[in-house]
Amino acid sequence: GEIVNGNAAALSARLFDLGYDVREHAVVPDEPGEMRGVLRRLGASTDVLLVTGGLGPTEDDRTVDVVCDLLGTAPVTHEPSLEAMKARFAQHGFALTPNNMRQVRVPSGATALSNAAGLAPGFSVELGRARAFFMPGVPREMGRIFDDHVVPWLRSLLVEAGAAGAASRTWHVYGMGESHVDHKLAGILDGVSDATLHFRTAQTENHVKIVLRGRSPEDAEALLDRLDAEVRHRLGSAVYGKGDETFPLVLQRALRARGATLAFAESCTGGLAGELVTSEPGASDVFVGSVVTYANDAKVALLGVDPAVFAEHGAVSEPCARQMAEGARRALRVTVAVAITGIAGDDRPDAPVAFVATTSPAGKATGTVCFAVATATATRSETKVFSGGRERVRRAAAYYAMNLARGSLEP
């Protein structure tokens, strides 16, 4: 409970795409009795069992010992991993302590899985009816062992069983609620056998996945292409990308295709919009920067906002946002500048009462954010009210600003 089990989610997504149905996630404490009980139960009821964690050097890393106890065997040192660890420690001038030896052990008779991203090897054993794979809990190391060793085995198992792998495609949607997406896609799979439609909401976005089973790769790809056209026809510009395309990546590509450059003038988001755009490589081609002006004095000094705007309209206002956007476009000499100024609020228990309440001292609702987009031909502004706590409002505002930039590039 202290750490979100991101490994389970990542592995489930990969398994789903490979054609496997995930039946259960189990999280257990580092207590040998409970670990043995869960491993026995899952080993007896599943074909494939993936286990992460407990392969490190500390006393509470008990996975190897528990598996040895279940199999009636003893741990042995995996010599290639030991030599790799010695070389790594020597390179960095680290001392090899006795507990380091714990993390290069595997059960006797197990198939060791070399770890190209770390020190602790994984291993594979037969456990009941299941083929069980044990991997480190560090996500980077787990992912590398999974790709290098587990995925080839999973694919060969499907071939041996004569089962066709699943084919899928995911579309990413912004600006349309899950219920509306579901309504617009109703009946899209009518007449399509062995196909399922799935929805997932993640923060400010929705994701739609279609999974096809029992088809050859060529037939599945052709059908997914036809469904792709229908999904885009029904959802329109709300579909911003598919597969591994992210919102920042799609925005970058749109700017690059038009030879345009972008800047943000940020207040309540504190640079988050700029951080998101630069989360994908290649941003320097199209993104010039963000001017973060949290205080009113900074808005005046850096963006040229007229002080009279604050007295007449307040900092959270469309007139202020318009001057911020125009000031950023002028200062950074970009094609498009988007301004963000609003009231994110505060969820902390010790937050000032004014920010916990539904309205700010200026009479505007918490979550109110004003935007403006300045281009060579016009400046337009609008106001949105986002729900949720401070970080949700900030993230929603940053995404909305990116979407405004994207929309400004449309013909």
C-alpha cells in the first residue's frame, strides 16, 4: 500500500497485447508464510505466473528463499551475475559486502534470467501447473528481463497451443467525456466477431481500445484500419493520436508540419505546460519557452501587462490573459503564444480557508482558469472552470492550453 503497484499495470497491458488474459493481481507482504500461500494458490490455478520484487540484498528480500522452500531446494549463486556485480562495483569504487551476495542467488535447478539493466538476475521455475517467472521489482529492470526472456517464451507458448495472438489498436481522446465517447461508438463492432471494445480514463484523457482475436496478422491489420477510419469519423478532432503517440508529441508534430513555434505565458500552472511539451524529445524545434509570471509584478515586468488590468478585472481574467499571451508572443517571437492564469486552490489540510472554499477572495470559483491564444492575426480568450484539487486543476489547465495551441494550427 505504500507504493502503487505500477508493475502489475505495466505487465497486464503487455500481456493483454500479447494475447493473454490476466486473471488476478496479488500483493503480499514480505512475510514467508503469506508468500508461500499465494504462490501455491496461483501456481495451482494459472498457466503463467509473473512475480516481481524481493530479489534485492536486504533481509526483507525473501523471494528466493521462499521459492527454495516451496521446491525443497537450496539457493545457488548465479556466477555470471556475480562477475557482473564485481565489475560494476570495481568501476565505481564500491565495496562488496556480504549482503550483496543475496541478490545474485537463484534456486538450484531454476533457469536464471540475466539482468541487462541491473544486478539481480531473475529466474524461472515450474510451480504447480504454472511456469513462474520471478523478476526484480525495479520497473526498469523488470521490463528488461520481461522483454529479453519472458516475451519470447510467451509467444512460443501461444504458437505451441495453436492460439492466434490478439491484435489491438488504441486511440487517444481529449475534450470528450467517457460517456460521450461510449455513446458515439455504440454499435461500431456490430457484425465483427471476436472483437471487444474497451475504455480507460487517465487524468485528462480517455483511451479507446479495440481488440481482435482469432485472425491472421494481415486480416487483423486490415480490419483495424477500417475501424480506425470509423472511430475518427465518429469522434472527429477529439481523437488526437493512437498507439504510443502522446499529446505533447502530436502537438510537436503539428507545429513542425506548419513551420510554427510555440510559447506559453503561465501563472497558475507554474511552468507545467512547458514541462509537458518538453517531455517528448525534439521539442526544441518548435517550443521556444514558457514565461512563468506568478506574481502580478512579474506579469507587468516580463509580459507588459497593464497594471490597470489588475485593478479593473483582476489577474484571473480574460483581459489579463490576452495581454499575457500577446506579451509572450512579442517577447519570444513565436507563431503562437498561449496564456494561462487562474485559481488552482489548495487541498492541504492547513491551507488558508479562502483557498479551501469554493470561491476565492476575488469572488471567482476555485478552478477558474482564463486562457488566451495570440497569433499573427488575432488574439482570442476564454474561461474554463475545472473541478478537483489543486494538481488536477493545474494539469487540466496545462492540457487545455496545449489543446488551444493545437486548435490554433487548424485551417
